[in-house]
Amino acid sequence: MYGKAYEIGAMKAWKLPKNKTHMKDEIASSLEYFGQIKKDGYWYQFEKDEDGNCFLFSRVPSVETGHLSEKSANVPHIIEFLDSKLPKGTVVVGEIYYPGKTSKDVTKIMNCLPDKAIERQHGEHGLIHYYIHDIVMYQGQNVMGRDNWSRYCLLEWLVAEKNLIEPDFMEFASAIVDNLNYEIDNALESGEEGMILKKKTGQYHPDKKPAWNWIKFKIEDDHDVICMGYEPPKVEYKGDEIGTWKYWADCEYETLHSFNGLSEANGYAERTNSVITPVSKPFFKGWVGALRIGVMRDGELVGIGTVSSGLTDEICEDIKKNPDIYIGHPIAVKCMMVGDDALRHPVFIRWRDDMPAADCTWEKIFE
């Protein structure tokens, strides 16, 4: 049906079982692994077979055909670009995703008919991205027997040699080798879906999930908590978008300014002989920085931390207008793991109007 396509199955990442979660720090500092940021999208494998035919396979077989579901017609911009760059007999693995959005947005493109998918991408959705993170065939040679690090080095070379990230919609999952423990936490706190740690000496095993080979650290567990109040936002902005940053203030943070990036801000400072500094968007907008969260324990509300990830602009603006109505309101959150008395890297999911605060208990989470 698909010519000489290989249709190689996906290898799955393993998750530390609950009795092993304490080993995260040990694994991250062992020097046996390298990390790659995980995006919130869907696994897709690009194949260019020996005859030059190109395919984009999902990890899920079609009920009708028994073959892996093929979706190249939904993303012609990705297929045409990779066809022009990659040699025959090459298979790369990646994630189809939208920066700053979730997998729900991806389904609006990949789960509809090709004409509708293309129409949406040339409208408000924009072109969907392909984030390459592995390679399993190269010029007809099976490289799954090579270790994870060797395959990564081959892919890194190929990305540079063929300039595979030239267009904005193409991305490459660079390896992270230093300070992995910090980088995992930073990725989650920055809103990424998580990180995959790959054992340098491990190999690619289609349709399998070997323990300790690929380990995923991501937001997964759901819990119900209560909004106890708010934390103020961070004032200074220290991110990487300073060149185009819009939110600024004088050095006393009393007067706010909106500029189109660093150049315009510096020009204003020179003309007025003033000192200005970039500030965070929540501070500029007068929003909260985080929600203080807690649970009921022995009839009393006790705090278990804060949550800021997942708070959309709409939520923050509504809290600004109606701060009192959310105090004591149940919230659904996700987290990477549960500590002794706190949630590690919680992410706001939604307000819960379908349960009383009394049902958000310590026992449900920690015991």
C-alpha cells in the first residue's frame, strides 16, 4: 500500500514507578544520560523510501488498513521541505506540535481531511511545526542498532549538513548533557511538557518500552486542590525575548511603558535621559503571579505550595477583576510527582465547579 515504506514502530519512553521516583536526582547526575525537551504534540515519523516516496506515519495503525496511519497530505509544507533535503532510505522521528499550544490544537490539523488541514494552517492557526528528535534509517541503512548517543550525533550532523531547521516550522531537539536535574525542573517550570532522558548506551526498540533506556519526566498526575489566595508576580523580566519584549518600566517600577523591543526602549531612555528596565507581563498587566493552593486535612485548610504554570491570560484577567470569588474554589491541577507534603511542578488545568472544596483532601494526594 505504501510502496517500500519501512513503517517502523515507535519506541516508548518509560516512567519511573512510584517506588523509584526518589532516584530522579541520582539518574540525572549519573552522566549516563542526555536529555531532550518533550513537546506537547503527537509522535510522527517521516519516511523517504528507496524509491523516493515520502510518508508521514503516526504511531497508531489504521483500523481499516492495518498499516500505520499516514498523514503527509495534511502537512505538505513539511513533506516538501524534507523531501528536498533528505536522501532516499531515510527515516527520522519527531513530534508534530504547535509552539505555545497543546496537543488539542494539533488534532485540529492532523485529525481532519487534508483540505481542511491546509485551510486552517493558512488561516489563524499558522503552519504546524515538526520537532525532530531521532533517526532510525539513513540512506537505506538501519541505524537502530547504534546506541542512542551515536544516533543523536548522526542526526545532529544531518540537521547541520542539510540545514534542516532553516524554515521556522522545522525544529531540532538538541541534546542537554549538563545539569540535567536542574534542566528537567526548568523545562517543566517554563511550560514545556517535560523531558526525555536517553541512556547513552541504549538502543532503539520499536514497539517496546525497555526500562531505564528512555525515561520520561512530564506532567501527568491529576489532583484536586483549593485556591487559598494569590502570590504577587515577579517584577523583572529575565527571559530570552528581550529583543522584542513589550513590557517596560522606569527604575522605580512606578511608570510603565510599552515598547516594541530593546531597541525602541533604549531609544526612549536616551531621548529622555531615563533608566528603564524590562518587567514581567503579569506585573505590567497587574495580574497575580501564582495561586496559593491547599487541601483539607483533619478539618483544616493547609497549604501545599503554589501554581503558576497553565494560567492563561484570560484566567489572570478574570482573577484581576474578580479576585474574591476564586478564594476557596476547587482547582484541578497536574504535576510531575508528589513529594512528602507538596506537588512537584503543578500545572493549572481548570476550575472545578463539579465538586465541593471539602472533597479536596490531603489523604487523596499524600496517603
